[in-house]
Amino acid sequence: MAGTLVYLETHGGELTKGGVGLLAKAAELGGDVAGAVLGSGVRDAAASAGAFGASTVYVVDDEALSAPLPQPRVDALEAVVRESGADNVLFPASVLAADVAAGLAARLDAGLNWDLTDLRFEGDELVGVRPALGDTVLVDVGWTSTPRLALVRSGTFDPVESGGTAEVKEVAATFQDFSTLARLVDHLQEESSGPAIEEADVIVAGGRGLGGPEGFSICEELAAALGGAVAATRAVVDAGWYPYSAQVGQTGKTVSPKLYIALGISGAIQHKVGMQGSGTIVAINKDPNAPIFDFADVGVVGDLTQIAPKLTELLRARQ
Amino acid sequence: MSGVRPADYPPPFTSAEVLAAPTDAPDERIDVGILIVGGGPGGLACAVRLGQLLEEHPDVRERLGDVPVAVLEKGKQPGSHLLSGAVMNPRAIRRLFAGRIPIEQMPTYGPVHGEAVYLLTKGAALRIPPPPTMMNHGNWIVSVSELGRFFAEEAEAGGAMILPETAGQKLLVEHGRVVGVRTGDKGRGKDGEPLSNFEPGVDVTARITVLAEGTAGHLTTAASDRFGLHGTNPQIWALGVKEVWKVARPLKRIVHTLGWPLRKRARYGEFGGSWIYPMGDEHVSLGFVVGLEYADVELSAHDLLQEFKTHRLVRKLLHGGERVAWGAKTITEGGLNSVPSLLNAPGLMLVGESAGLVNVPRLKGVHYAIESGRLAAEAAFAALARGEVAGRPGALDSYDEALRASYVWKELGEVRNMRQAFDKGFFLGGALASAMTVTKGKLPPKELRTHPNAEARLIRTGRAAAYPAPDGTLTFDKLSSVFASGNRTRDDQPSHIRVETRVPRDLAEMWQWMCPAHVYEVGDADGDGTVQVLVNPSNCVQCGAISAKGGRLTPPEGGSGPEYTLT
Amino acid sequence: MKIAVCVKQVPDATVHKRLDPSTHRLDRSGEGALNATDVNAVEEALRLKEAQGGEVVVVSLGPEKAIDSLRKALAMGADRAVLVADEGAAGSDLVATSRVLAKALEREEADLVLFGQQSSDGDGAVLWASVADRLRRPMVSQVAELTIEGEGLTGKRQTEFGYDVIAAPLPAVVAVSDAINEPRYPSLKGIMGAKSKPQQIVALGDLGVEAGTVGAAGSRTVVRGVAPPPAKSDQVRIEDDGNAADKIVEYLAEKRLV
């Protein structure tokens, strides 16, 4: 079960949470744990991986890696995998990491399993767990050769600070001619103030039961108290109570936050398909027969205009 | 005080929505030989038989152009909108594929091995001898959805062009004859505005148009009105809700039940029953059917099925199992006296349920659809082969003649008054039905009337209190059921459901309970005794009940609605 | 410009696990549909062709009956279809699938190879990156806006940290997201004409792919087993008696959600 290499990404000069969380999982699996940090001017960030369980960090620091583009990273990571001799290469899922992992799989003729929510060893065999069919079954997946590449769902594992230090090893990479053809020409920051609903960990969604557009202030305050985003059903978007960009459902966005609070939403099928992947669903509705109660984890029968503001107040008080 | 009559609140609907002359320029039209509307057993049997005949007579096929036979199907694929029990009499399908495909090679679940009929009360099940009409020895168990896909493959292999996701929106009538069908637009927004991917419908012209739309057909209703084809009795319907379960232990025989949870007294107008059929060793099909002449505001076929499943007899069968499919559909129940007076008009033929060919006491219709499709094909072919102008009145009369001479007509004649007898309540109806069976329909001497479903005056009896709360294991709510039907209808298209949206509360609530797919919701009161009816058309599984009970179902954008595969 | 669109037939989203075909029953296991995001890729290819001329070919790997799904792309307006159908390719994982597709694409010599970003059956979700590496072409994924000018392309993509605008010279590989366009409906004439468009079914041998390097034998991953997920914790029902908010907070705190 020799070494495990964790592909780490940086943002704003720091390692991203998904990567350091995965280091903790790698440590739990046993064997040597190393990190790989690829970028330009990333040596400081790389050194910080030691605090999360990496004994070695391989760094490819190169101007060719300054933009968040996958193909030069495939070249760099190929060099690191060869240098480290790792049997397992773990990736925390991101737009960039998925492309790097798949490119590396082709390059090394290595097996890649993705969308994993857990990893374990059975003897010498690494086993990944992948939810399938709308998370209704769990599939155990394996590899028939090394290195084994694994792309893990983001946010699956929490970071554990071990307080250690890592040995930083510089690796030089040679870049393929085609790898550097694509280039970043512009970067635009997200404009919205709160988190976008697709990205938010917490969503407070409002439906017809809010009574009118002014009812959304209840949602907004609760969302602010939870650090979440506000979403809406098709019915209220149609009615002009809230902008389309916040619509969750079949013709809106599909979301899967950790917590979804539904205020005055009956639970039409088109809404359900957009949010059924949510971790925990709390529904407040005055109609005890509202269909949403059939798939909510917590169903509260009552007047949302009373309950939700009180909830906001209680949550604020906890902070 | 007498209750509200749904018929007094007619839907906003005009025949111009469904009848028109061709509008596309001649070179933009799609011209086919024979156009069949509806990819069910009737329409596809017609296509299969035409394929056989045209193969034998290439000269006739030549005359029919590039596309001799086309089939319009509004569902995602053939079978998507097909739902039935079903135990099929194999007579018609054997005849259609005689010498080509033995029934053993068709997608069926084999012949019926045994059967039982129970009269249920809430706490007990009394096994009774099957009435003669309900004996199923020699019949085969099928999923019509699976059968539909099989038929479609055979029809295609025979040269028919199947056009799924395509709704027949308007019947094209010119100079008093049917000249084809205009297909539905795609890509319209909620208010009818064309979206960026708008794709207008097109005039599909044909020598002969065969309507095989099944229950409560959109074009069939229009054609009956336009050409005065109504039968002597008004047409009536029942609503069936069905589930398919994966079961822990195989069911060996087919089961029918009568009685509970329906109430027997005539004033409730509750006629119906259930079926439970094995589908191989692993699956079971079960469903509950109730006639739409019922009066109770709170009657819900979906919830009756849920209630039915809580009966000890059923619960035992399903224990340890899992629901894998759900769907709903109406069944044409008027019988022979509601069959159109003529099954052809200039350029037009009606087959299967579009022609009202359902034997309610025998719970059979699939084989009539196949047989009528086959006979329609032969009549159409004969007319075209002898160089007839199919639009000439009478040119297709040989279809009516052949059908009237067939076993379909004879069998329907024997039971033609049986369904109506149950207007008189369960026991009196049962006695009358027995008399009819013994005399092969000679009794009673006088024909019995049917009354339009929408004319039943509504009553309230607190019916809903008996329905079980959904537990997500044995019993289910409507919305998760709609989900199980595979319905992924685009929810920003124009509403395809025509109902009066300001009605008395009783009527709005009746629709809300009636609809198995939770399409109707009771909205705010208007202050004048009426309420708003809120419509969620994208939930619709196109069962057709609303057309029987005071509204009008039209086809939504092609490809919408349920995607049945096992039903 | 020649555009190749890689598409895939996926099990229809609504199809439940197929019944075990008991004796004498037709095998229906192949019922499927064109993967939804692939339809966006086809649409984008058609728009580029309409603006600049050229040819659109759809390329797929799958069982022979997948040709039914490819026909939808032809009905929309694609010019021809190439389906690699070979028993030897059955069970291919990412490395094996990308090997076959790359070979099929090499033959086409397209200026632009398009993929749809998501696959509804969860397989092949990162295929473009593997294929691009094998083809040695620049690649941009998650593209929500695509422009082609002269010899190069510009793609705007959404990432966790905002929008990136990326330029690359042709030939290139691009994966598009479903936000890129609203696919057209095939016209009835298009549907009727699709059948007579060129549809080529090729075997591994035709592509020069050696048996054993693809299919289950050429794959590096395996499925070991399937298990049901842990049961969802019991649903909690609260009737508000004035303390509902407290109970919600209690619940959320217990679940470490606040």
C-alpha cells in the first residue's frame, strides 16, 4: 500500500480546503503521505501542507503553471508521480482537478475512479465508494494496476491539523508542446454579494407561501444568519417576486447544499428535482399535507412568518 | 340542495383549436401515404399490417410516395404513454403475426396460470367464483408499454416511419374530407410566445388518416363532432391508477377484486375494482379503476389504490417489495352503444379505443385495438389498391363492414348493457349483469342509457378521511408518484389543459382530488362563492380524466408527459 | 471547418432497472437516449457550421443500437454519424474509452472536437481531458460561451472562483456546459431525413485498435460491488406550538449544521 500522493490546489496563496481535507484521509489510509503543489510562486503554500499530515511535499514551481489550466499540470504531475513512486494519487474534485486527473490517466494509462465519497483499503486493494443512480446505490470501485487515481467529491473530508512539518522537494517538469497552447486571457470575478446558489452550503428557499415579494426579506435575513444563499421556486419567479437567477428546479438550477430550508414551498415535482440532492432538508409550511413533507428531513407545520424570524434571531444569538 | 354539475362549467375551448384547413404552402407540407395518429397497439397493428400488404404489392407502395406509412406518437418513444393491466386475449396478435412471429417470441409474461376473484370488505376477502366474463384461461399477461415498443420495431421493419415526440394538434379538413394532421408547435413559452428554439408544427398530409389515439383522443373528439359520428349513447370513462412492484415472492395467479374500498350504494356512483397480475416471478402489476360517473368531491383514484394496498390481502403480497413504476390512464367504458355510428369518414378511420372498442365486463381492449387496426389497414389498402380517392364518402366503408362482421362486434353486443346496469348500485347491477350473460345480451329488451360523466352532481361525504397517509413504503403521495412515472415535462410551456378557472369550490376540489398527478389546486376564494383553480400542467400524465369531468385535455408539446416503460 | 462531436447514448433517465428477461422475452436493455449535454454540444457545432460552413460529424462508442440515439443528432442537422460498435470495446473504462475515441477522431481530422460536459449516467464525465491528451491537442472544458475566429477559439468558462476566458489555437478539444445554448428541436423533416444520412458503424479493427488494449481487458478500473446507501435518518415532524424555532436549532446543532 505504498505511498499516497494528494494533489493540492492553491487559491489566493493558500491551499484549498478540499485538498488538505484529503490529506487527512490519506493519513488515515496509512503509508507515506505526500502532497503535490503545482503552480507559480507556491512554495510557501506548499510548506503549509506539513501541518495537515503530509510528510513530503513535491513542488513544481513554474511560470507555465501560473494560470489555472489543466494541461501543463498533467505534465508537472506526471513528473511528480514518477519522482515520488506513489501508488495512489488522490484529487479533491474541482473544475481544474477533474481535467488534470483525466489527462494524467491517459498519460500514464492509469485507472481513474471519480465522484468518490469514501476510500478504504481491503488488504492491499484500494476500494473507492461512488454513489450512483441519484445516490440511491453505493458502488464499490477498484483499480487493477498502479498508480491508482481517485477523484473525491469536494468537501467530503474535514482537514485535521497534525502540526507536523513537511519536507519540500522541488521537481522540474518538461512541458509538452500542446500543453501550453491554451492560455488564460482574462479572469472575471463573480459579481454577486452572497454565494451563488450552486455553490452555497446553505440555501434558504421561498415559495408561494411567503405571501408576496416582501416575504423574501424573511428568507434573506435567515440566509444571512446562516451565511447562505436565497433561492426561489418557479411559481414565485413567474409571479415576479424574485429574480430568475435564484430559481431552483427543473427549468432553474440544480443545487445540493448541505442544508436546504424551504419556506412556504409545497414541493412541486419540478422543484424537487432541483434540490433533492440536498444534505438536510428543513421545510416550514402551514399545510400539513404539503408534498414537501414527504421528503423533508424536518417538517415543521406552522406559520413561517412567526417561525422563520424567530429562527433567525436564535441563530444570530448563537454567533 | 342539489350539487354542482361539472358540465355547467365548460372549458374555454373552440373547435378552431383542433380543426383547420392546411396552412403550410404545398411545398412545405410533408406528404405521406397513410398517416396513423398514435403509437399504441391499434395504430401500430395498422402500420404492421400495411407493411405486410405493401410488401406484397410494391406497385401500390410505389404510388404512396417516399413515406407510404407514418405514425405520429406524442410520447418520448412508442410505449411512453401506454398503460394497461394487462391480460390480453392473444387472438388478434396471433392473427396479425401469423406465420411470422409466434407469440412465445413476443415480449409477454406468459399465459395466465390461475385466477381468483375476491369480494372485499375492509377487513376480509371473500373468494367468489369468477363471473363468466372474467375467466382468463388462455389469455396472456403483458405490459402494453413493452408491447408498444415491440410493435414499433416491427412496424419500422415493415417500412413505417415512426415519428415520436410529435403531437397531432389539428385535424386538417378540406372540402369536407380529412386530408391529414397538423403537428404541434415546439419551443413556445408559457404565454405562447416563441422561444429561441421555436420549431413550428407542420401540415402532414395523407391520403388516409387513421386515428388511433386511445382514450379521450384530442383529434378523435373533434372528428366525431365534425362528422357527426356519435354513438347512440354518450361516451363515458373510468380512471385507472396503476403501480408496478418488484416483489419478494412471486405471485402465481391473477387476482381481481370487487367491493371495498368502493361503496356499493347507487347514490355514490362508485363502480370499479382492482387487478393484481404477476409479471414474471419478480414483478407484480396492480391497479385500481373507478368509473368517472362518481359523485363524491373527494373521490381520488390514486388514493383509492393506496387505500386498497393497505388491505391484508394486498399488503401481504407486496410485503418486502418495492414500487418501481406508477401511472394513470382513463378507460373508455361506454361499450357498443357509445361506439361511433360510423368508424370512417371521408379520408378518416377510427381504430381501437378511439373507436370505443373496449369490453368492460371482460376487462379487455388490447386485442380489439389490434384487430381493428388490422381491419382498418386492409380496408385502407383495398381502397388505395383499386385506385379509390380515399376522400370519397363511402370509400372506406368496407372497414365498418368488416368490423361489424367480426368477433369484436359480436362480443361487444353481448355485453352492451352490462356496464350501465351498475348505475343501479353494486348488487342490483350484478344481478342484471348475470341475466345479460345468461341470455348473451338479449336481456334486458330495452337498451340502457349512459349519462355523461360530467353531468353527475357533486356530493360531499367526507370520503377523504379514509385514505391512508402516505408512508413512502407501501403508500405514496401523488407527487412522488408523478416522479415515478418518469414525467419530466418542460414546465415553461403553454398550458395544454383547458378548464374554467373560476368555479364553485366543490368543483375545484373535485378536480384536485380526481387528478392523480396533482395538476389542480384550489386557489383563493373570489368572494362571490367561486374559487380560483390553479393548474400545474407540467405534472400532467395525460390520463384524460379532466376531459370526462368538465375540462378538456389537449396534447402538450411532443415528448412531454410520462415515460412509462413497464406499465 | 470540420467539427466532430463526441456523443453518447445513456440509459433513459426514467428507465428503471430492467426486468430480468424471463424466457422468450426480447432483450430491452439497450433502451436509451442521447446524453442531454451532448445535445448542447451538437447544437453548438450546428451553430458554428451555420455561421462558418463546414461539416458536423457525430462520433460515438457504444452498442449497435446506439445508432438510434445518434439519429437524433442527425435529425437536428449533423451531417453524418460514426459509431464504434464492437464487442471487444464493451466494458471500457476511461483509459480504454479514450483510446478508442482518440483513434476514431484521428481518422476524422476535425478542426474542433466537442464534448458535452455532463453525462447523466455518471460515466465518461471527464473523457475530454483524456482524449485531448491522447490527441495531443489543446483543451478547454466547462465552456459556456464559445467563439471561433480565424485559426483560434476563445472559450468562457465558469470555475469555483469566477469566470476564466481561455484562448487556444485550432485544432482543439472543447467540452461545453449546458449553459452554452438552448438546443433546437429537430424539425419533422429533419427527423424524416435523418435515416438516409450516412451512418457508419466501425469495428476496432477498422480503427487499428488492438483487442486487449480496450474493453474490460484494457481497463484499469473495476466495479467490485453495489450496496444500498445507509438509511436516511428518520424524518422529524414538528407541529408548531410556539417552540418550533428552538427545535429546529436543536436539530441543526445536533447535526453540526450550525
